[in-house]
Amino acid sequence: MSVGLTERAANGVRTAWLAEGRVFDLCLDEPKGNVLSTEMMTAIRAALHEAEKRTDLHMVLLRAAGNHFSFGASVEEHRRDQAAAMLASFHQLIREVATFPVPVVALVQGRCLGGAFELVLACHEVLASDNAVFACPEIKLGVFPPVLAAIGPTRLGAAWTERLLLTGGDLSAAQAQALGWVGGALSLEEPLVEQGLAWHQAHLAGLSAQALRQGVKASRRGMRTQLGEVLDDLETQYVREVVESHDGNEGIEAFIARRKPRWTDA
């Protein structure tokens, strides 16, 4: 059931067609934490554009190799001279995942941080192992996560979103499942891709791909607004106010230099 019809690797992304082409497997595979660099984000978008061409597609599996899903977007690319371009690229990826024509199902193990958490937030379904931990620690670096602010209230609820955004704290797999955001558990004793295919077989395999496209389009209508004007406003706030602030740069530089930040509150 898990034999891929085709497979390729580019910029830390491996892809394969599974279940007779009904499932597109997209695996992050970049050593040292599957960090979402601009190159990797571009590769993910290219892979999704390839998958979108198939009219019989039922589902995209978004997963990651290694012990952790991803440590998030590249901190180096949050520096003043790169932040605006990085955010624009990342937010375009989020929009394309959130409005992808068929369900994108994330399989998460270990740490899922920052931009990776936001990427998973944009997916249609999330399955997680017991050791999965979600967090957006950006506030600890003197910045904030725009995507969490934009769609977190819809996906997680307003109270949890605000808590995560303002404290940089963790959301466990059990807590996420209690919220209804994580829809099922994964076992680390079995290949994740096999469990993703089992979910497809149980829930989507007997459905019309056309019906799925119409259902996804209908269900994501509200999110298009959140990822349109709302996210645009948050991106502008980040670029004009956070990137231009002392502390917004100090936190990033301190993290890279592995030292304690020296805040000026400005």
C-alpha cells in the first residue's frame, strides 16, 4: 500500500505518489531539524503545484523525517535584511497549503515549532504522536508569529492562541487533541506514512475527488479572509514595526550568538 510510484528529492523535500496516485507524500528531510529555509519553502510549493495537477488526487500527506517534525523557519532569515522577503515567501506557502484543493494531512512527531507549527495550523487534518509538542516561541526572540495570530483563533480557539502567542509556551499532543485540532494519534512504533495511508483508507478512499475539492473549497471560505486582509495587516505590522525595532533585532541576534538578549523595551 505504501509503494511510491515516483519519488524525487530537492532542497530538503522528498515526494512520492502513493495509493495508485491518490495520495501525494511530501516529506521534509533536512538534517538538523528540518528547518524551513526559503529554499525548502520554495521546494514545498513546487511539489504542491505538481500534485495539484492530478484531478484524481484525494490527499497530501505532509510529514517529516527524523525525531522531530521541524524546528521552524530559519532564524537567520529573520534578520532585518531578509525578514520581509522571508515572510512574504512563507505567507504565500501558508496560503497555498490552506487553500489547497484537497485535504493536506500533517503527521507530526516530536517538536513542531514556530513556522512549522504555523504550517501545520494551515493543514486540514493533523495526526500527532504522544511526544509531539507544538509551540511558537517567537515572543522570546522579540518578535511574534503572524500566522498564529491570523488563524489560531479559528483552529485552536482565542484563549489558547493568545496564551501561546504571548508566552511562547507549549501545546502538547494531548492538549491539542482535547481541543479537537489534532484529530488522531500516531504510534512511533509503526511507519508514519503507513498510518497516514490507513487514515486515507478509513476516511477518504471511497470518496469522489471532485466532491472533496468542493468540500474543501466550501470549508476554507472563511480562512481565505483570515489569510488575506488579516494576514496582510499582520505582515505589515511585523515589517514596519517589529523589524524596525531594537528588540525585534536584538532577540534574533542574541539567539544566533547563543547569548542572553539585552532588551531596551524599544
